[in-house]
Amino acid sequence: MAEANERTNDIKYSIDKENAASVRWRCHPGDPGDNSHYVEGESRYIWMPDGDGVPHLVDLHEPADEALLNDPARNGANNAYWLFTRSNRNNAQIITNGNANSVWNSHYWAGRPLKVIVHGWNSNGNSAVNTMVTSAFLDVSDVNVIVVDWRALANSGYWTAVNGVPSVGNFLGDFLTWLVNLTGSNWNNIHLIGFSLGAHVVGNAGRRTGRRPIRVTGLDPAGPEWGGNANALRNNDGGYVECIHTCGGSLGINDPICAANFYPNGGRHRQPGCGLVDYACSHSRAYQFFAVTVRYNRLVGRQCSNQSQANNNNCSGAAFNMGNSILSKRGKSDGDKTKSKTNPRINQTNRYSSQNEQVEVAMRKHIAPESDNCWGRKILDFATMNWPSQMCAGSAIPVIPGDNSHYVEGESRYIWMPDGDGVPHLVDLHEPADEALLNDPARNGANNAYWLFTRSNRNNAQILVNGNANSVWNSHYSAGRPLKVIVHGWNGNGNSLVNTMVTSAFLDVSDVNVIVVDWRALANSGYWTAVSGVPSVGQFPSLGAHVVGNAGRRTGARPIRVTGLDPAGPEWGGNANALRNNDGGYVECIHTCGGSLGINDPICAANFYPNGGRHRQPGCGLVDFGCSHSRAYEFYAVTVRYNHLVGRQCTNQSQANNNNCSGAAFNMGNSILSKRGSGFFAMTTGSDWPF
């Protein structure tokens, strides 16, 4: 019940846009992550994300903790310096300031360039900015990477951490000076990179060294309390100082504080692929953009005449590449440095390489998910370009989390499968089912949990227990209302986004009973074990893809409607336990990642193939198959609200997969119980809500 009660924190799409303005000046913002109310210098509260992207409500009037700032166990002297090289990319070697042996006994080599990465507030050395940027550097060049872990101070109150930035930066500067003097390293090989508060840390470090690092990069430098702050990153803190602004005016600073200031997509929230209230997503775009430029160096900005042009993404001046790792890079605004800046127009397709390769960057809201690649370091799944798909055919292990471009049904052994939060996990399809677990009475379908939500309890689930009549009579269940039953997929649970998004849509538009089926006891096992357990789960009353197919058959095909949202593909082609076209009065499938995570076969009576029904769906990254898979429930939820996505009937499967259909019109999804139809249907959607 406790987990069910927490589900409202996960509902990110039930937002009344009409009321956004009314909360702008609210003293205490109500929606986690939503900073639409925030005005620099006026607002007292702001949602600040930690290193995992989780928002925390910060009171900007809370005084700094002077005792903590003066605590010798918490100040910059406690910075930890984690060294990664190609010889130890998975296991950090700790370098201790003043301890020469910690350097001589490490893989540090003065002949290689040095990249120094500094995280932001409420984070640590394992935060996504560090893992993603480190991985990018080591994948493309032989360098030393030092990750600065300053959690001792960063994980304090925000204003306390702000006040501690100079100390952290000064100690970092002293460490670098000691390291250069000890090893004979060259300042012209040193590049400092900081994210959010970390951007101001590297500014202080650069000043402490006499501005000797050849490059300093600020990734969406923190905004709150930094406008006009003398300790902020400055345009002369290194040989070349660059800022990438992605959430300016809220989590990031909008001011052109660097020599070269990039404002991708206007430099503010919301960045392409980020949710309406997900300011943390826009903030994190800065290091995601930077990491991809380290790998490919193909995001090109156009110079702007003034700040307004930059924020409106309306610039046509000289071209200048954003980010990258080139130590000799130089550039600055012409004339008035506070007015002129560069602006990457990255929400479009650009062609720059000699081979005329297409380069696209398209990221989604769930960019936060992490997974281990085959080298063991954690990286984030994001869209770049031209990942080598041929490398993982047959039994080879794919190395890019989320990338299933190698996958061939019936041939490939490995596939990246997303969990209920969109995080990709590498699945071995040859791994045998765990028979002991399948036969465990504590794990099979008898353990399904049924969470009831109605308009009288939309935020707090009431648990219905199979066979316990009182659990029904004492709940808000009403037999006079329609019943919607939602079932999650592999490695999910009742709080997974499919449940929260679709439940919210149903309750916003009609007075219904919604039952969310939580079958995590079996779903959170190995994939093949979960596949084998689907019939058991479906035997115990419930509805959704192959589970609801089995449930429909168990009831004698009596449910009036059954909807399969991108029914799982791997191991389901020709499977007798798969969803069928007669498992209910009307059976509909919405295919969005067919041939990989989803099944491409027309297993339902009516089969919709939006945008061809396969990866990649509009707005999804090149390797983000999980995004295409999740589009099914996103499309469905939006049709419940607006019933506006209309397909055209196709003559055959090929027409549907090529999105080349011109037959009769038929609406996809929606919640109309009397809906009837059959055949193939295709359509083109938009790339973001409401599509």
C-alpha cells in the first residue's frame, strides 16, 4: 500500500496547462520539478535536481550553515580526485593532494591531456555527468580524466553549497598546481569541465591557478544566487572559456558569463524531448550535448547579434562548433561581449561531414536511465549518430545501452530490454526459465496485486484482494462505472509510467474504476522466466498485451475491449500464449517498436502502425529503442484524452510498415467501449505530447 500511495509522485503528464500561470508567483511550488513560477531574485523556492535528476525543494532564503562551512572535515580540503585512464576506465585510482606516491603508483601520465570533471549540487563522483563525459573522453582519445568528488560539501543545503564553492575551487586549483609541478604536466593540455555548481567551481579553480588551464567549459552553470555573484565562472578563467546554456533563467544562468556562450534551442527550458515540468531534463541536456560533441563534434552554432536572438534561436551569423575536446579551440563574441554569442540550432538535421553523413540529436524525457555497457562503466542512453549495428549480430554482445539495431527476431541472442522506468537491461534470450521461481507459490499469478483508483481516490490506491469481498465493499469501486484494467510489462511494477500516465488520462476524462495490476513478483525476474509466467499471471483476473490476452481467454473472451500496447516481441512470434485477435469483443494493438522490443505481426483484430510501427518513432534517439516502445502507451494516453490520432487503412503489412496508406479513416486508441474495426492502419504523428 505504501508503494501504491507514492504513485502520485510519478504522474508527470497529468498537468493542467491552463493553470500554469496561476502558480507562477506561488511561494511554495506544488509540482515536483516544475519551476515555471521561478523568477530570479524574487522567488524564494525552487526545485533543484540532485545528481540522479530527482527534484528537491530548496528554500533560497535558508541561511548557510556556517558551522559546516568551517568544518575541516567538509570543506574543499576533502575533495576526492578519481583518476580514470584507458588502463583503468572501470576502476578509479585515488590521487591524494600532496601524496606523490598516489600519482607514481597510478596510471597518470603527464604526456597525455588532462580532463577534469566537476559535478553539481547534491551529487557525487558517480553522478551521470561524470560517467557520461568520462566515457566519451576515453572512447575517443587517450587522456587522463580526473573526476572531482566534492560530496562532503555538495550534499549540504543549497545555499551552504553555494557559499562553499570558492573553497572547493581553490583547493582544486591548488591540487592542479601541485600535480603539474610534480609531474611536469603542461597547462596547455588541461581542460576543466563543470556542470551546474561545478561550473562555478572550475571557474574558481582556474582563477586560483592564475588562469592557466587552456580550456574551461561550464555546462549550464547554476543560476539561483549566481547572478552578479563575484564567485561565479568568468570569461577569463582560462585560455578559452565556453558555456553551454540549456536551462537559463531557472536552474541555469542565462547571462553570457563565458567568452563563448552557446544557447541550443534558445538555451532555456524546455529543451526538445523534455516534459513540460521537467526542468531537470533541460538542465542535464548541457552535459549530454557536450558528451556527444566530444564523440562527434558536429553540433554547429550560428553567431547571434544579441541576447534576444540567442534566446529566440534566430541566428544566422558565422558557424562555430559547440563543445568538443579540442584544446586549441578559440572563439568569443565580437564587440560587446555581453550581447553577441553563438547558438547551436540542434533541433534539426545538419550535414557537415565529408561523407555527408546525417547527424541528428533527438533526446527524450527519460534521458536519465543508466545501464552498464560491456566495459562496465555507467553511461546514459541518448541519441547520437551511426552507431555500428553490424557488430552485434548473432551471439555478439551489444555494447551501447538501449541500441537494438543489431536485433533479428529468432537469430539474435541478446537484446536491450527497458524496465518500467525506461532503463535498458541486457537480456540473454538463451537463458533458461527459472522453473523453481515459476513454481514458487509466492511468485506466481496468485500474487498479483490489484490497485483500485477512482475519482474519489485518484492519488491513493485501495487494494482489492481476490476472494475478499470486504476489500471491494469497503472501497470506492462502483459496479455502475466502466472498469479499466492496466497491466505493466517486464521489470515494472504498479508505479511504472504506463500505469500512472494511462490512469491519469482515464480519470481526467471520465468517471471510471481503474485497476492497476502489479505483478512484480514474477515480472521482476529474468525475461524468459517472466515470459513463461505470463499465462499464470493472466489466469488471475487482469487486462494488457499478452497478459491481458490470457486474461481475456480465461474469462471466455468476455471483456468488451482489449488493447495491446506494443505487445512484447522477443520470444512471442508464434507463441500460443500471445495476445490474439479474439481475446475480447474488440482487440486492438498499437505497434511502435515492431520487430525488436515489440511484435510486428498483426496479432490483433485492428493493428495500428503509427509512423510505420517500428523504431525509431518521432522524437526518439537513434539508439533509444525504449523510447519507441514507450510511445505506445504515450500515444494511447493522449488518445484517451483527445481521441485525435486518426489512422488510414492499409491494404497489406508492407504499406503499414512504410506508413503509406490511404484507405478509410479510423481513430487509434481512445476509451470508447463500443469501438469496432479490423485491419491494418497507419498514420504520422508529432514528436512530442500531444503528438
